[in-house]
Amino acid sequence: MKFILTENGNEAVSLAFVKDFAIERVVYRDDGTTESHVIAELDDDDDVTIKIFNSADTDGNFSTAKAYIAQLVEKLNVDEMKFILNKNDNEAVNLAFVDTFNIGQVVYNDAEKFCVAAVLSDESKKIISEEFDTDKDAKKFLAKLVEELNGGLNS
């Protein structure tokens, strides 16, 4: 069992209960500064702040938080795949909480896309892994993902 220690060192979170990692942007009204908080969303829908990026560069905070999540996922996936980053690299889902992966059709400004999404077992959210222009490309991606997850045992 692995744990993540929060940046301030006052809490450690068990990965067994982390549904996903995400970035929250926090805007302070008094001075208008924006921080990026990397949070762990737990299976009881509580959130724990893992790390805060609070330089004067708002966009830089968000970019650095995205890079932090990508590095975290890489470290956690050393032995086997446990977390999958979403298409924007700003959220990572724990595979232990994924009930299904499915392909959905969405329309953005008159452009049709096919999205491969991870649906959490408690149906609290869908996390889009990738977007494609064609259903065929989405199906290829999903087949490749399943193959990876099964360690090459997909039939």
C-alpha cells in the first residue's frame, strides 16, 4: 500500500482511496491572485490538497501543476499502470475506481468528436482520456488501451 504525503506534511493519503488527482484553481478576492492546487479526490468525495503552486505567474502555476500530476502518475505507474492522465493532462484517474471505458459522441462548435472516457464506478464523473475525429480512431485507441491494461492478454 502506498501513501502520498501532502506538501505541508500534516497528512498522508492512501492511494487505495484516491479516485483521482485533479487541479483546482483558487482565486483570492482580496488581491486577485490565482493558485493551482493539486488535489486528491477520495472515495468518500472528500478532497485533500496534495500540493499548492502559488507563484505570481497564474498560467505558470497551472502548467507546473499539470507537470506535477504527469510526474506523479509516471512514478505511481512504475510497476504497472494504476493511473491514467486525461487528454488535458490536468486530471488522472485511479484505474481501481473505473467501472467502464466508453466512447461518446460530443459536438464542440459544430465539430463532432468521439471521446474515450473513463466512467467511475460510483458514476460521480466521467474523465475524458482522449478525443478523436472519427469513431474508428476512438475504437483503435480503446482497443490499444485495453491491450495495455491487460498486459497484452486481450483476445
